[in-house]
Amino acid sequence: MTDRNGVARLLEIMARLRDPQQGCPWDLEQDFASIAPYTIEEAYEVDDAIRRGSLADLREELGDLLLQVVFHAQMAAESGAFDFASVVEALCQKLVARHPHVFGDAAVESADAQTEVWERLKSVERARKGSVSAADGLPMGLPALLRARKLLSRAERAGLAAEDGGDPAARIASAVAALRAPSPASEPDAGQRALGELLFAAVSLARSLGLDPEAALRERTARFESELRAAERRV
């Protein structure tokens, strides 16, 4: 079982890998930008292990994800920006601040109520950092459907739900009609914009029905994959 000594050993190994004299050439060549894609990939592999129900793989993938955190922290420490300990301390402070019903005197009656409290606290944190828009802090690297859903949720909380363009079902029909119509020569990107409108409206419709568009598309894709594999076996 890993304890504090185990974490210290992990940090020592990472520091050794980045040692200018005795480290690994590949690790030494990396920077935040080059490591970022691996960080995203490892998060998806954690998700995949969970969906497959493999706890053995989950243990391994969580380790790989932890490596990404340690790698970024080591590079930051080398530049004097921050270190792993400060990452942990900032996380501890955030968890305590976002759970006043656990670490304070606030009362939260349900998980949904806690989500609302969480979002309000995150809004305060964004404002403290100088954010002026409900859209601030949403990573561009999020899957497009997920980012659209989160953006719509924030717009609703900000009282700007109507800004998404009105009735989603009507917008879906309008987008389908636009896709079927020939694109004017003067607007070569008209089809792409219409497709974007269709997908965005579909996300809006899913939210109005209490559905998760990312999960829905993932499930449909999984069914298609099963159908494809079955067809290949028949051939």
C-alpha cells in the first residue's frame, strides 16, 4: 500500500528522469505542451477502464494519470513556478472551500443542491481570477458535445438561456433543411455551419430533456461498433 514514503519515491524518480546529467533524454526533451496530449490520453484510458469494469486496468491507468501530474509539477518546479506539494495544498484548500457542508456549518439537502453550490463557488473563484464571462474557464480541448452542454448550462445559470437561439427542435429542422439545400458558391462553408447548428441544437434539445448528448453518442457508437464486428464475423 502506497504511503507518503511512496509518494516521495515517485517524486524522486521523476526528478531523476529529468536530471540534466543522468536523466532520460526523452523526458528531458519534454515541456508542458508536448506532455499535454499524453495527459488527455491517460484521462481517456482511465475512463475506458471504468467503462470496461476492469479494476486492475483502472489501477494501472490511474498510475499513468498520476505520472502526468507529477511530470507537469516537476517541470514547473524546475522553473520555480510551483511544485507537487503546492499542487496538493491548492487542491486541499479547494476541496475544503467547495464543501462548506462538510468542513463548515452550511447545510446541503441533496446531491443536486450540492451541484448548485459547487457551481456558485466556482463562479466566485472565476471572478476572483478576473473572469468576466460565464464562458471563462471552459477548456477548448473538451469534447465538442461536452463543451457545448457545459456552455449552455452556464448560460442558463447566468440567466441567458435564450441566447442559444430558441426552440431546439425547430432549429434542428431548420439546420437539416439548410444541409439539404445546395450551398451558394459565395458561401463555401454554409454546409459546415449548418452542421454545427444541427449538432448544437441537438445538444440543447438533449439538455431540455435531461439527457447527456456525449453519453448518448458514445452509446450509439458502441452499438454501431458491435454491429460492425458482428458483420465482419459473418463475412
